[in-house]
Amino acid sequence: LRVEPASEDPSPAEAELAPAFPRLDLPAKVDGSFLFAGDIRLPGMVYASIRHGPLGKAELTAFDKEAVAGLKGLVGVVKSKRYLAAVADSWWIADRALAAMRPVFAGPAAVESAGALRALDTALAEGEGERIVTEGDPDGALARPDYAQDYSVAPAVHAAIETASATARFDGGKLELWIAAQAGELTRRAAANAIGISPQDVVLYPTAAGGSFDARLERRHAIEVAQIAQQIGRPVQLTWPRQQELQLVPVRTPVSARLEAGFVPASGGRIAAWRARLAMPATMREFGHRLFDNNTPEAAMEHAAGEADALACEGAVPPYGIAHVAVDHLPVTLPFPTGPMRGNAAAYTAFFTESFIDELAERAGRDPFLYRIEMLGQTPRMADCLRRATRLAGWDGGRRGTGQGLAMVRMGGPGDGGGRIACVAQAALGEGGVRVTRLHATVDIGRIVNHDIARQQIEGGLIFGLSLATGSSVAYEDGRPVPARLAGLSLPTLADCPEIVIEFLASDAPAFDPGELGVAVAPPAIANALYSATGVRFRRLPLLSEGL
């Protein structure tokens, strides 16, 4: 229901004063009655836990079923080629049963990420890339770059509070599935295929996710719960343990990047040419094979191997007026799967771009704000966003010791569409690591229908970006994630969250989804702030992962 009459052409002032629309989901979330995937309860339902082999050793070869003979509350054990599941009257009994059975898995070799990630650096140093973007004559202009720098990001996990959970009931050749799925129809088809029935015989009831950040685009747990329900013959709820979630949900891809720039002679550091070289898997092609072709993670990696991937390089073209630009992808096959995460590729390409721009500004002896603004003459919306952010934060020129850092991001299609954000971070090193005290952001996302939700999306994105700046990373040792618990991921707590001040620019331009912008802009703003505070450049995410 409208609280004001509709207007065909609202002015920016009217858009800024648009009424608030209360969220209908909040009362249930406050009183605990809101149902997430793990909250579903059915008559006669039992609970399943599961174990998968380490990455690189996926095939189940043995387990001790006698260890749970006579265990009170145990309903059954389901054996598959790639997992062992226990079903019981409670999830805890099922999980303890799996621990007692000590499943053994085999495969070519357990994944060790340290060695795998060195392949990215090798490719960056020695490999031939495939050109994704060419503007002007970048290779001619960069025959001898004036400055070059390497950056990297480690594998990052989604770290949703609720692990993968789904409930299934198989009866009379038909399957009912309760699940939080971002690709519901493809999930329905995958579950049907797994148990040999028609997709028309599967009913999927969408539930809310207790966090996703694109993790629930994956549907491996939907396939598993369908198989378990078919074999057990009772309604069953499968919930992955935390370690299984961190191990099996494909991580955001690690990347090694080299950025090169050439200056216009005698121009005070104006950039004439820019080249970005990104070494990483064809992560979005790999994801597409899993999502659309229903490939296993291993098959998807094999199909995507060696292919260039433009979507994996999204955002690598800088949002500045630079005559000669190139983006190269150097495809590298890693032994573990990768996939999308909130912020998409821009959440790492923005870190490379905005960190490098700050370094170029310093080499030119320029204020990072003025250095940027002089290259935004053809993009007035981005320039306005940047000016307003520095005014909002009380920008003092980015002087050493102030702890202020600046970054800006544009997302969306070509031309004047899309969304824009500029952020000034205030940060320092304190006891226990990075301390971010304030984030000031100015946002242009076109016409805004509901300011409260838009603000919540930007605030949440900035905090998610903070988590990627300070933690959220895993390594793999003997095929297992390290760390294997949320407590080890250095995620920000409420006490760690900074003061956040957001200003929206009034606009009647087409609306743009605000959900990803904050994720992309926070890490480079924080990294640049830390340089201002400490004099040390941090060129790897998470920051401080290599110490001081």
C-alpha cells in the first residue's frame, strides 16, 4: 500500500524525502519465530550429520559401523561414494556417531594450499595472459612502465552463521525439499537427478538463509539430503558441521595481481597508461559449470581449466580517465574449487586498483583525493561522490600519521548507469591488530525507493568488507580448512565495528542494487588508512596476514 500518491517524475528532493517503509520480517526475527532453513520441523522428522573426505581425497573407502552398534537414538547410516551420513533422533547423536565410525577417504593427494598458491605467483612472473580489455595502445605506452607493484588476496570463506541445512521428505516417488536456495529451480532439478525422479516430482519450499553471501548458490547439500531421505524413508533434516561448511563451500578465489602504470611526461604524475595482470582460476566459468551443468566441483574445475574469464576480472578497468588501458587474465588451475562471494570480482579488483592509485599519488607527491579528482572529468557522478565523501569525513589531505584512507568504486554497466561509492576510513594498529574507528561513505545508486533498506545494505556491505580486510581467510592443510571454526577467522565483533556515517546522493537516475558496493570499497580504504597511520603498505588481503 502506498502512503503517498505515485509520482511519474519525482524530483531528487522528493526522492530524498521518500517515506520509510517498515520491514515486515523484523518482528518475527526479533521474537525468534522467523524460520530459517535449520528451523523446519516435520512430523516424524529425524536429523542427519555428514562427513566428506579431505579436499583431494574424496572417495569413501572404509568406516567402522560396529562402533555404533546399539547406539541409542541412531536411526541409520547412509553410505555414498563421496560421503558418510548418520541419521538419528537428534543431530548431536548423529554427529557423535560419525566421529565414532572414523570414516576413511582416499584420493590422489590431499590439498596443501601453500604450494598451490605459489602457482599464482609463478604464473604472474612467467605466464602468458589472455587480453580481456584493450583501450588505446597500452602495450606500446607501457614498454617500460614507470611504476609496477604486486598485490594478492588469499582464499576467503563466506562464514555464514547458519551452515548448509536442508530438510527433505520422500514419499510415493515424490520429493519435498525445504531449503534456502539462491537458484531454486536449478536446485530442484539437481535433487531430482540425484535420486532418479522427474523434476516435476520435486516440490521446493524456499526458506530464509541464515546468511549466504552467495554460498547458497551451491546445492551439494540439496543432493545429499534427497539421497538420505530416499534411503531412510522418513523426513530428514541434514545440517553440515562447521568444518564441512568451511571445507566444501567453494571459496572466493585467491588472486595474484601485478599493476603497471606509465606517466604523462612532465605532468605531475598524471597516468597515461595502465595495465592489470591477474593470475587466478577461471572462477566464474568454473561456477557456471557447477550451477548450470550440474558438474561436480572436480569436473567443473577440469572443464574451466586454462580458459580466460572476463567476469573473474570484472572491475579491473580503473574508473579514471586513462587513455591506454589493458587487463590480462592468466588462468591458473588450483586443486580446490572457487566460486562467487558478495562483492563479486570487484571486491578484489577494487583493492588492487585503489591501493595502486594511492601509491601512484604518493610517487607524484599529490593529495590522494586531488590526484583522483583530476582524472574524473568525464564522470561527474563519481567526482561528486568523491567530493562529498571527503567533505563528510573532514579529509585533511591524507597526511602521514592521520590514519585516514580513501577509496572509491563504480559498479554496473557502461555509460552513466550503475552505482558509485566513495569511502574515507579512519584506522590504526592497536593491541590485537587492525582497529577501524570510522567509515564515512557517500553513495550514488540512482533513485532510492526505501532509504532504510538501502542504508542497511551499505552498512552491512561495509562491515562485510571489513571482515574481508581483517580476516575471513582459510588455508588447506592435508585437505582440511585451517582454521576450522568461526572463532578462528578474525571476524569483526560488534565491539570491533566502527562508527559508520552514510550519505546518499539524491538522484532520479535508474536504481542500482546497493548490496555489493560497501564490500568492494572498504578493504582498500582501510589499507590506505593503515598506510597513513603506520607508513607500511599492506598489499595482501587479509591485511596483516604477513605481519609487519
